[in-house]
Amino acid sequence: MMCSTDDDERRGDTPSEGDVTDDQAVSSLFSALLEDSAEDLYEHAPCGYLSTLLDGRIAKVNTTLLTWLGYDRSDLVGRKTFADLLTVGGRLYHETHFAPLLRMQGEINGIALELKAADGSRLPVLVTSTVRTGSDGQPLLIRTTVFDARDRRAYETELLRARQESERERERLKRLNAALQKTLLPPNLVNVPGLDVAAYYHIASVDEVGGDFYDLFPLSAGAWGFFLGDVCGKGAAAAAVTSLARYTLRAAAVYDPDPVTVLANLNTVLNHEYNGHDPRFCTVIFGLLTPDGEGSFRVTMASGGHPPALLMRADGRADYLPTPGGQLIGVLPDAHIAATTVRLEPGDTLLLHTDGLTEAHAVAASAADDGRYGDDALLRFAEALAPTNARDAVAAIQKLLATFGAGVEDDTAVLAFNVPRTTRDAQT
């Protein structure tokens, strides 16, 4: 069935008189916008336009660019070249790079230059030029579009200033970190008669303070205490724990140098201070050195979850010195800590290290399946090194760390003891 026109109007299917009026207004607006002539669009474009002959003489320039530079049209057209508008540095760049590339490529885009205004001021701009050719393919003239880059230059200047300020702040932070790191390590190791001692600290990143620490200090009755440890984390928080651990270990050793007792005291302090929302802990070996007659030393050590020390004998054997039962220090109120005792004979070397060494990423064939250097590779390294002395052992570890490069992601501390051989021992 057909519907009537009256029904269409009642349903609103045909345009109303008001709708027609609105459409006409929109159409009139578009017509008014399109009435702008091409010449007016050229003259008052939001960017500068100029056309030059092949020798660079300005043949045409729009009002926008004239306004930016403060010139009259007669000042430029037929009188100046595009290069005349450039600064000294800009002209040099135009002659050596801009113009040759434009001749070869036919166009060049987004080149940052500075134009000289009539009052002597400089206008930073971005320039794009194309070569217009005739029907025979021969170049006729050069068309150039100029964009005002003052806002961009201001942004880049501010960005550069912020970057320079950031670099200065980073250098300042490096110096502060280096100064703080020095306070966490002994300036010099004490002299132990009859024992050669060497140590080394490898910093993985200068941007953060590491948590590794070591020390060697005298105790009463001809004994010496030593420790080497690693606090979890990095930065100021780790440094605070490191400082607390160092001074607690030294103070506890004065009252009772038994290694198990010393670590138990440290465990109590850390667990009490850092058992809240930000728990902190460390791994550490504490040891006691005492002369044992005939040039040898007795070493008693206790470990709190720390990697075992390496013992390199005078006869060329090398193996880890296990410290069973050691738990992380600061995690549990009553950590189980066990001690072990070893005798260092003339020619023997004891090497302690933090896990930054074995957890370093190595590209060598000796690396573990996960790419880390690992305990097995370090043991083979020690076997090839033995017999050795403290200085040579630490120097060898230092060279080994250097081969890993950026693969060393964590700081590494190394502490070594060696009982030197006497002339009689060497002859034997």
C-alpha cells in the first residue's frame, strides 16, 4: 500500500523548513571560506613562502615571511639571494651541504637554519625546499617553505638546560655515592704479622651505593677478627644496613669474639631493627685468625647464608670450605649458625668473596646453563690458580671480573689471606 505525502510530513520523513534554513547557512559559510583567492592564501599562509631562481635570487616572497623578517617586498625581490638572509654559519652550511644536496636530490626537508631579520635579530626556522622543473625536466626555480621554529627552539633550549642540569646532578650523586662507599670500607687493611692480606672491591654501577662490605681488625690476645658480607639491595637503605652491620660486628667481637656468638648478635640487631614492612637482611662470614705455631694460622669461621670460602692449598689443591647450617642474618629471630675451623699452613691461601662474582653473566664456555659464571667455574678457576698468594689471587679475580664487562650486575668484594712460605718451606 502507498503512503500519502501528508503522512510523510507527519512522520518527519521530509525536511522541515527549519532544516532547510540550517543547511543553507552551512552552505553559505563554506562558500564564504572558499571565496579566498589562491593569492590571498599564499600571501597570508601560516608559514613563509619564497621562490628563488637557480642562482638563489629571490623572485617571490609572501607577506607572512616579510612580516616575520621586517622587510618590504622591494628589499628582497630581485635584490637579495636566499643565502643573504642566512647567518654566517647558515651560509656556510647552505654552500657546503644544503645547495649541493638540493641539486642532487631535487628536494631537502626540515633543515634547521637561522634567518637574519631587518633589525639584526635572528629567527630560528625549519626550511623545506624543492626544485620545480619544466616539461622537459630541466630545473626552473626553487620553492622554499619556511616554518617559524622559535617555540621549538625555546623547547629545545629548555630541554638542553634540563639535560645539563640532570647530568650535573648525576655527577654530584656519583661523588656522594663514592664518598659514602668509602666510609663503608676500611681505608687500609691492618698488618697481621706472619700473614699476607689483600682485598678488592668491584663497583658494578657508580649510580648506586652497593651493599658489600669487609674488614680486618685486631682483637685481644694476639687474635684478629675479619668479616665479609653482602646486604640485600642497593642505595641509601642498603648503605644504612651495611653501616649498622659493620659496627655491630666489630662491637660484638670485642665482647665475645666467638664467630657464632658474633653473628647471633648481628642477627638479633637486624631482626629487631628491620622486621616491619621493609625487612632487611644480609649474608656474612665472620672469622677469627690466631697464630698456631710453626708459621701456621688457625681460622675459625661462621657463615650466615654466605657463599663458602675457597681454600687453595700449597700443594695445588683447591676446594670450597663448607660452613653448613648458616642461615640468612636478620630474617629469623633465632637463626641457626654453625662454625668450622681450618688450619692455614705455609703456602695456603683462603679467599672470601660475595656473590656478585659467581652471579655475573659470562659469555665464556665455562658459564652455567643460565649464562652466569657459577660456583663450578670459580672452583675450576681456583684449581688452575693454586698454589698462589693473597695478592696474586685478588689480582686474578680482578682481571676475571674485567672480562665480564657489563655482565657484572652486582658489586663484588674479595678478601684473601695467605701464609707465606719460608725459604725452608720452598726447598721442601
